[in-house]
Amino acid sequence: MLVLIIAFSPDELATQPAPLEDWSLLALWGIAIAGLLIAWRREMAGAAITFVALCLREVAWVLLKGRWLVNFLLVWALLLPPAILFVLARRQDPPPPPQSDLQKTHLPGPGALEGVVQTDC
């Protein structure tokens, strides 16, 4: 929480507001973190979102600013290992068992017929 307060508090020495390109670059880091949250349910999709967001952010930084900073490797060191672990965890999951023809038919469940009145003919 303290990090968010520091990140979004206005700088008293700033003479102009932060440009939109800086906010969009910061948003790509947020998307990368959101990818890790998505990976809790969908390992491959979340890891892919994280990796793509990190790559897009670095390419956008170089295109917009004209240089690359080595300090960004710290963010990669924090976000990329969990994404890799999600990929490895997904690869170790056993494949789902094949369904038999009986399992493929959609029979009503145990509580599906509650409230249905049966009449004798």
C-alpha cells in the first residue's frame, strides 16, 4: 500500500504533469502483474500475458525514449520467474482422462428434477 501511495503521490518538484507515454508504459507493468494474477487460474494464458506485456514495454520504452535502462532487469527479475514457474507447472499437469461415451451424454444431475411433479398415466 505504501508503494502505491508513493507511486501516485504528486511530486512537489515537478513543473508539469507526467506525460501520457509514461502512464502507458507504467500500465504495461500493471498488465504484466495482472497476467500473473490470471495465471492462478489459467497458467499458460497468464504467463503469456506477463511475458508479452514485459516485452512490449521494453520495446515501447526504447522506441519512445531512444535508450534502454539496465535497471528494468529488476522488474524482469521479479515478474518473469513466477511466469516461468506457471508454465512449468502447467506442463507437469497430467492430461485429462478420455471421456467414455456414457460420460459424454448430458444426464441430469441429482438435484436437476427437484420440484417436478410426476403423474401416473
